[in-house]
Amino acid sequence: MKVYGKCKSCSYEIAYRTNAHTRVEFAMQDGETKKLNCKNCGTNTEFHVDKLYAIPSKRAQIIAGLTFLFGIPVILILVNVIYYNSEYYIIGGFFVPLVVFIILNRQDQTRVSDFNRRKFKGRVHNIG
């Protein structure tokens, strides 16, 4: 997943690839702060993990779309060979690639929303 932060000098979005699915995992892997170099202006900016945000991946959308587009003909051919002239031909031909497409999109949306929804530092209460 890619996380982004805005450069303080030029407001360019700086991308950083990580395997973390939440801010807590990110902090455990890379620390509470991460220094990123802006490719636009060349300045180094230090970001707290709560200042980074995730965006849905174009790669996941492309993979899901290609799975859907190329999966339909493959499934239609396989179903036609196995079940010659039956109703499984239509059901399997469209249903299986559609389910794969939906699952891939939903997983990416879940990862992004989990990262963006929960902050590393929650509310700080000054009691006593």
C-alpha cells in the first residue's frame, strides 16, 4: 500500500510504499516519524504517522479490472468445454470474474479505510 504526505514547501504529494495496514503497524515498522524526500522541490520533510494518509491503489483496480475482463472469456470457454450447452455456461462465465473483481476492490478499500480511520495517537486526557 502507498501512503502519502504533503510537502510543506510545494504541497506535492510524497508517496511511500509500506506493507503496514494500520498506523500502529506503520509505527512499529518505520517509527512514529518518517523523513521523506520531495521529488518536486528536493526538500526533506519529516512526517508524523498521523499526518500520512492512504489512497486507493490504482494497481489493485487495474488488476481487478483485468481479472474481470480476461476472466470472462476464460471461464466461458472452460464452462463450455466441461458443461456443453447448459445454464452453468452463463452463470459461471459472469459470476466468477465478477466475484473476484468485487473481492479485490473490497480488500483494497478496507486496507485504505483502516489506515485512514484510526490514528496512532488517540485522544489524550489530562486527568488529575
